[in-house]
Amino acid sequence: MEKIGQQVFLYDFYGELLTEHQKRVYEDVVLNDLSLSEIAQELGISRQGVHDLVKRCDKILEGYEGKLHLVKRFREEKAKILKICQLTDNYRNNVDAAMDEIRKISREILEEL
């Protein structure tokens, strides 16, 4: 399941960099959960051809992430924002400590942008 989640994230960030044919096949496998056989029959190619194309797309998308790190940064920023949300939800317990932590996290986010 984690692999599919990673594939979806990579596709969301870098999918537009694939060709139309690659996008169609990749979407059918990863997003639409069609079988390789179904896609192969629909496109008139072999099941192995579909499998190879999906693997190639995985490698291409992972290559973009390896160079650009957009998914990694997104996840890091999301974790920081969630922490800010938790601090603001619980600020009444210790206002000063919560505000200090919110300032620290906010500065980290700004520095990374």
C-alpha cells in the first residue's frame, strides 16, 4: 500500500512530465486499479509491454524526485504545519511555550521557501 501511495504522490507532482501514452497507462494501473491484462487488451499491446511501461514510468518519476525532492519537501512542510495546528489546538495549556514553538516552526518554513 505504501508503494501505491508513493506512486500517487510522484504522479501528482511529476505526472505532467510523462508522455500522453505513459500518463494513460500509468493512470490506469496506479489510479484506476486496472489489471495489466485489461490495459494490454484495450491498447492492443502485450501484458509485458504494459508492465515494462509502468516500471519505466516509476523509474522516470523517481528520477525527478531524486533531483527535485518536491514530494520530500511537501511531506516535511505538511508535518510542520500539522505541528502548528496541534500547538494552536492546545495553546491554552501553555501559551508561551506553544507560541515559541509556532514561531520556530514558522521560521523554518520561511527559510526553506
